[in-house]
Amino acid sequence: MIKSRTQKGFTLIELLMTIVVIAIVVAIAAPSFTTMILNQRSEGVSEELVGALQIAKTEAVKRGGRVTLCAANAAGDDCAADWTNGWLVIVDSAADDAAAAPVLDSGDDILRVFDAPDDRSVITATNNGAVSFVRYTSTGQLARIGGRANVTPVVFDSYVDGCVGDRRRSITVGVAGMMDVARAACPGA
């Protein structure tokens, strides 16, 4: 009795067809995967900003003095105006609550440095105009900003350009220091 040999494996045509099917599936999935990544980054930037605000408030109460969260300069070693460069939590040596934006000197200690968020991040802060810092008092309340009584909350708007849906966040810091985080639609969504 003669046994026939059978070969096992794939033919070249079968292998090529499998590769083509995989390529089509990847091409369909890639755009939605990119959107998912941008949406997660958008939420992450907002959560990090909320965490920084909470740290500043907690440190102000714990230390019994002024603590400020400010937008960092490009080097990350002083306060500036652009929130997309990152931010700093500092012990603020301001003479009073209404003092101008802090400039780091020997009396100010940097408690925490938050690196620049995603390159596509858009972060703004307003309170009757643009805000480059948020100063907490020893009671955890907002200090006066820009020499005027802080009678309105500070509102941060943060998202990553290209996000889709309601991944944008509006972070409102009330006069009493309490925070509210609300979802908002991404631009162009």
C-alpha cells in the first residue's frame, strides 16, 4: 500500500488575500483610533488641570497662606500668560490678595511643575478678561485678581484640537474655591 503525501500550509494567493483583508480592516479602523486618542488626551488635559487646581487650594489651606496656580513660561521656571506651556503651583509671597501676577523670586517656592500638555491643547482662562494665574487664600477661597474684587468665577476652557463629541471641558472655579467641571462640545463637532 502506497501512502500519498499531503502538503500542509498556505499558498501564495491565500497569504496575499489575508494580507489584503488585514490592510483593509486597519485602514477602516485607523481614523477612529486617532479620534479616540485625541478624545482621551482632551479629557486627560482637563483632569490634570483640575488636579493642579485642587493641589493649589489644598496647599493654601494646609500652609495657611497664599498659593497660586499660574501658567508657566516656555522654560517651565516662571509664571507667564500661556496655559499651553504647562503650569506651576507656587507658594505666593504677594503682599496682598490683589497683587499682580507672581514673578518668581527668592520668596516664592515652586511646589509642583506640570509639564506642557499635548501639543494640540487649547487652554484658556477668563474672569472678566484673560487670566494667567489663580491665587488661593489661606481659607481656600479665590483671592482678588488684577486689583479688583473677584466677584465672578474663573472659567477654564480646555480641549485638544481635533477632539470629537463632548470631550471639551469647562472648569469653573467659584469665588469660594469650589470647582465645577462641565462637558462641552469640541469645536467643529
